[in-house]
Amino acid sequence: MTHFPRAAGRTALAASAAAFLAFGLAAPAAADPAETYEGSVRAQYLGNAETGTTVRMNGSNAGTNLFELELEDGTLIDAYCIDLETGIRPSAWYKEDAWANYPGEGDFAEPGKVRWILQNSYPSVSAAALAEAAGLTGGSASRFGAPEALAATQAAIWHFSNGAELTARDPGGIEKVYTYLVENAEDLPQEPGPALSVTPETASGAAGGTVGEFTIETNASAIEVVLEAPPGVELVDLETGESVETVDDGDTVGFSVPAGADAGEASFSLEATATVATGRLFKGESDEPTQTLITAGDRDVTVSASASASWEGGGETAPPTEEPSEGPTEQPSGEPTPPESPAPSPSVEPSDTPSAPVDDSDRPSLPVTGGALAGLVAAGIAALGAGGGAIYLSRKRKAAANAADLDA
């Protein structure tokens, strides 16, 4: 745990708490794919695995430690602090997460170089080997033990995670090893993969297609799938469309739901022995601020993950529409109704004798809809045109006859 003068410590903790709350309030508005990621491994902080020499960073004393985390299956793993400005909460619970989700003070600007330090420094490399690599000789090399190696490693990590500088010279070789680590650190942009992750955890859709697009990330292989789904629903590989019984790193799967299926839900779960690799980020689960940690070694662990999906029902297929019958229909009384007769064509020849009106009051009729209505309208327009032409010709003939009588 990092130690500060009491007043400075209170100020730093208050500032970090405010920053943490601000981050929490702002995160939903700035969500991106990385922020939706969650690894499957959880761990609890037990205490200090080792204690190193106190160093002076940015003019203030800071204690150095390797922290001990207990994973849920009982496996123990050591981790360094990557947040100089925030204290650690006793018995805090942590969850594996992505580098992009680092929530602490500072911007974790060069996480790739932090990973290089973890792979090339204590405890991955012994104190004696580290002293030799840094060029320590004589008494400095003999005095350089595990506490000094731990302190030099932690100070170099803080240099890249918080922009802090080691500001005190020492005769024990810490400064020289710190300088060696900072100057030789290489950027390893490839973040170590999670032990096991399924992203996203839930999805929804509709019957008649594939529901969900779940991506598997793991350093295990051929993980058996345990499927809980209604009959006919399968978990399929989205690239091939084939049903899957095992998955590997990088696979993308979804639930194939047949058309017409009732609304429902399904889930799948995975369990495997995988590796929590050096350089995995662990961040606190609680809203209360606590140091963010990064693993300092590899550990095999039993891990599990799951995902689920729900879908809306496909519904019933509508019955086919019946074509109207051309034969006679029945009245409510049971009397058959003859089919509708075609409308009579209007006569082209005009007649001076008006035809007698036809009484249609007793003639049964059918409802007129759709194309029949359009045909009747067209026939009516044609009849009106023919009638108007007949009246015009009749009047013209009468006018000619009257003119002939006057000339006679």
C-alpha cells in the first residue's frame, strides 16, 4: 500500500474519490466497446505478499508492495499497483478487465511498457539476474536483494502508469535498476488475452433468424458448450451457420431460432482451465475507490462464463385469401342469388322515343367492391358520354327540320 504524509494522503484520497465519482457519472455518456467488456475472473485482496524498500516518488515517500489476490477457485496470484495516487481498500473485490477500462488516477499512458517491465523484472526475473542486467557490480550488486528489486520494479511501473519520477539517489542500486528498466522498456501493444470472456452477456431478437452475436475470448481451447434452449433452437457458428458443441478463441456464435417459434429464451455456459497472464488488469468492483492492480505472474485457473438471449414469437401464418365465387350465392333465406349480369351496352343510335323506366326494386343485388366498382364507374361514364351525344344529334335534326319548313 502506498504511504503518504497524513495531510497529503487525505487530500490525495479525497481528490481520487471525487475523480472516481466523476468518472462513474461520465462513463455512460462516453461508453465505447471497450467499456462493455468484462472478464470472467474475480479475485479478493488478501494483503501483502512481499514488502519492498520505500522509495521517493515526485518528492514524497511511497511504500512498495506485491499484493496478494485470491481468485475465486482459491488460486493465489501476485500483483503490482498501477495507481500511485489511490490507496487500497482492505478485503476489496476485484474483477479482470481490459487496459482501456483503467479507472484510476493518471492515464495509464504506456501500458505496453508496463507489461515489458513485468516480464523483465522482479519477480519474473530474480534480484541477482536483474542487478546483473542493470550493470550493478561489487557491493551494490551484493546488497541488491528482493526488497530492492521489488522497489525498483514498482517505481518503474509508476513512471509509465502515473508519470511519476524517482527523485532520491540511493547506494543500494535501486536508482540504477530503475533507470535501466525505464530506458530499456519496449512498447508491447498486444494486451494479454483474458482467461475467458463472452461479449456481450445478453442479446435479443425475433424468431426466424439468428439471435445474438457473442464473441469468445480465451487462452483455453476446445471449450465444451452447455446449452439450455427450447427444442429446435441451436447455438451456431455465425461464419459457417453450423451447430457448435465446442468453442475457441475468436469464435462468434448466436442462437438459431426457427420461424414460427413461440417467444422464448436460451443460454449457454462455458467452463475451462485457462491462464490469468502476466499484465492482466484487475479493477475494484465497488464504487468505493481502491488501487488498480496488474498481475505480476501467470496462474492457471478454473474459469466460467455464460451468455443468454431472448426473442419475440414468430406468430402464426395467415390463411390464404379466398377468391370470390363466380357461381350463385345464397340469401339468408336459402334462396340462390343469380350471378350479376353484365351491364347493357348503350345504343349508338339515338331515339326520339324515351324508353320506359325499369323497376329494379325486386331484383336482388350483390355488394360492389374493388374491380367491379371500377368497371361500373367506367361503364357509367361511357353511358353518360353516349347519352350526351344522342341528345346533341337529336336537337340538330329538329333544328334542320324546322329550317326546311320555314323555307317551304
